[in-house]
Amino acid sequence: GGGRGGYQQRERRERDPNMQLVNDSITNTNSWRELQTILEQQSRSGMPGLDPFQLVSLLLRLVKLDKPTEGDDAADFQQFVASVYGWMMDRLPRFRGRQISGAVYAISRLNLYNAELVGALIQAAVPIISDFGAWDFVRFLDGLERLRVPPGEEWAAEFFRTSADKIVRTADRDELPTLFSLLPRLGLNPTPEWVATTTAAAEAALMDRDRIMRVAEYRRWIVGLAGLACLV
């Protein structure tokens, strides 16, 4: 679910052993300094640099690792993150929906906000919004909600105009109620058509007798639908 493919992109990476080696090295790092070394090595003259997939993988890995909070290490860490952000700005025209959502999600959890980059990611999402699946929308909006940055009218108009069918088609168990809950927190007002399509899918999920739903999951659906009801 969630349209978590990007099959052709993944296939190209898997066919290129050097690319796969870099991907594996990012995944297997145990410290932010190791990630810094990878970025420096790939940024040297004659090297291609990290691609959008690798830059976002690096940032998401960074979220999971210990980060310095004071002294020279903290200053070095902030400079390192700033350099990653700079590479992202440079590579942004090549970002797909999966990388945009992953980048916003990671930035929201690093506590190193860059308004220029986040604004550019939102703008870059508008023309390729059909590239996003339900999971991508959840990570994108969850990140923006955490950053307290609304996505703006242009993004919202395109989202409500085009996304409902794709969301219903690609959503896993929690993604639809999570989206319902995120919309009011970001001040987003859905169109009647968007509500009709997504709530019909929600009703079908709730009425599905073959679907075993735990109390906590059922509660998430009810809370999400209640939040959505406040907007219409």
C-alpha cells in the first residue's frame, strides 16, 4: 500500500553496484560522523554526488542516530546538516514524491528548520502531486504539521482536486484516518468531492466484516472522521 514503489528507480539502483554500495553504506552507519564521511566522499571532484534517493535516505538515517547538542560537535553537526540541505536544493528538480515527503518528514524531526528548503519542497510537490501515494501524503503533512508550516493554497487546491482516488487506492490501514486527523490541524478545508470519495472508502473499511479491527484502530478512524466532520 501507500504506493511505496518507485519500481523503475529502484531497479536502476539495484543494477548499478556502485550506487547500491553507497545505499548500503548509508543504511549501515552507526554515527552521524560516518554519514558526514559518505557525503564528503561522494561530493569530491569527479564524483557524481548523492542522488535524491540517497540524500533523503541519509537524512532519514540521521534522524535515528544520536546527535550532539553542545560544543564543537554540535556546530559541526549543524554545518553537516546545512550541507545536506544545500545538496537537496541543488537536486530538487530531480526529486519525486517519495523523496519530497521523506525530506519534509526528516527535517521536521531534526529540529534544524530551513524555511527556504521546506518552501521549495512544498512548491516542488505541486506539479508532481499525482506521484504521491497515501503514505507519502501522511509523511508530508505530518512533517509540515510538526513544523507548523501549512502547505499553502496552491498545494491544497491541487491536493483536493486530484488526490482522493489515489489515496483510496493506495492507503494502508492507518493512513486514511491519519490524513483525516491531519487536515484540520493544518487548517486545510477539503472539497465536498474529496470528502465524498474518501469517506465512502472509510465507511467501507469500517463495515468490512472480514477485517479484524482492534479498539485502538477503530478509535483512530472515529477520531479522524470526527475531525473531518468539523471541516464540512
